[in-house]
Amino acid sequence: MEICHSHNRRAGLRSGPRAYGLRLSLPAGDTMSAVLGEDWHTFEWFHSEAERAGRIAELTAQFAYYRRGDRATYVIEKIQPDPDEHPSEHASGESRSLSDG
């Protein structure tokens, strides 16, 4: 399948296991939970710790279209896949073990 606008895709996409993950959720009482739900969360998986660290820096930096001083209010947890399962099985966003970060 061809990509219509390949410039919109992140460079460096590669296949293989992604053993370094992030679980993003909302803090208790966050106003966005009225829209997304109290139990909203999502997972992102990376090939290396450096890629994961880069994403954390991106998420905690000042967003370009926010007012000065506004920040996204994610709870960011570093996660590792269950060692009994292959990491690529988690690409769909499932995780069984959380680390303290």
C-alpha cells in the first residue's frame, strides 16, 4: 500500500520488538476525564530507551500551540512488557507489568 503523504509519517520507522514502553493516563480529577473517561490510558512502545526518553521530553516540553506556561497533564509511567511474552505482542497497547520508572 502506498502512502499518500509520506512526509507525514515519522522518519525511521522500523520493525522488530519494542521493549520500552510508556503508559499515559490522566491525573485524578483532571478536567479532560469528563471527555475521555476516568479510566482513559494509552500505551506507546519504542525500540530503545533513548527513543522513549525523547518522547518523554517531547510530552513534558512546552507544546507549540499552547499558551505560555500551559502543559499537558499526563501521568507518564515507564513500562516493560511481561518477560513471558514477546514485546511485539504489546504493540496493540496491552501491558501486564508496570515499573516504578
